[in-house]
Amino acid sequence: MLQLYFSPMACSLASRIALMEAGLDARYHQVHLLTKKVVDDESDFRDLSSKGAVPVLVLENGERLTECAAVLQFIADVNPERDLAPPAGDTDRYRLHEWLSFIGAEIHKAFLFPTFWYKDDGSLAKPRARIAQTLSVPSAHLAGREFLVGNSFTVADAYLTWALLMLRPAGVDIAQWPSLSAYLERMQARPAVREAIATETALRKSVAA
């Protein structure tokens, strides 16, 4: 069985969404990112991954995958019947790469990561100034489209859903981009997405309590 190491409402939420959309059973292991401890047994998460970051997906043969884009594509390919990624060789597969790269580099790492992890000593001024221009790209793309790639939900949608969810606590109101607001509402109406978010929201609240 696949095993996902995650932290509630971190980017690993996209992997949980993908697993649930793929109909795959998995064991979930919560990680405390500040202490780098696995909640189950207080083991050192860095023994599992020297990066100390989620997600980590442990495959059935014991191999480990890290980085959102790689984990998401692997999950999609485990159950191709769910169409969570276009097949290799299809032009849309490269569109999927394109969007996973954009979300990871321009929204996740360029804005969300520094916003939540760095002290706001003036160093966040540039990311905050740039985020509106960044979000205009998916906003324009999703005007008149239901999904990022093709005509069905893919793992790129799982990643963007997480990113848009986290923009509000990061101080960005996506209501100024109507197509993004409508898109997030559609994604949250999907049963698997709704359940994944509810699960991790509850876990996050329990940690904060």
C-alpha cells in the first residue's frame, strides 16, 4: 500500500486529493514540520527524507518519491483509468508539466512558501507585488474553461486548488479574479476534494488546539 507523509493543509494536501480522486487506498502519516517529527511514533522525519519537506510518497516496493509534481504524476499513473493525467506522448501531458511547474515555481515557492515561513521584515514586498500578475495567468486561462488541462480534472487541478485555498490566509483575496473564485468553488464541490480538505482542516485545528 502507498504511504503518504503529509502535514495538514501543506502542499501535500494536493497529493491526498489526487489519491482520493484516483480511488487509491493509502496510509497517511502526519508530520510536524517545525520539529521534523512523525506524529505516529515521534521518529525523525529527516531519516525518511533529508529534505525534511512534504509530501513524501513511499511506494509499495519501499522506494520514496518527493516533490509535488513528481508525486502527483506518479499517483495519476497508478490508476490511469481515472484520467488524472494525459498519457505519455499526448501533447496535453506537456501542458500538465507546464501547469505543475508554474504552480510550483510561481505561486507555491515564489509566494506561499516565503509568506508562511519567512519573517516579514520587508523581504516579502517583492513577492506580494508580483502575485497579482502571477494569478492573472491562470485567471485568463480558466475564463471559459472548467479545468486546467483538457476537459477533465487532473492532478494539476489538485495542486492549484491547494494553492488557491492557501492564498486567503496568506492575505490575498481571490475574489478579484472571478474565474479563479468560480474555479475554486467548482473544485471544492467535488466529493473527493471536499473530503480531503475537511480531513486536513480538522487535523490542523486539532494541532493548533
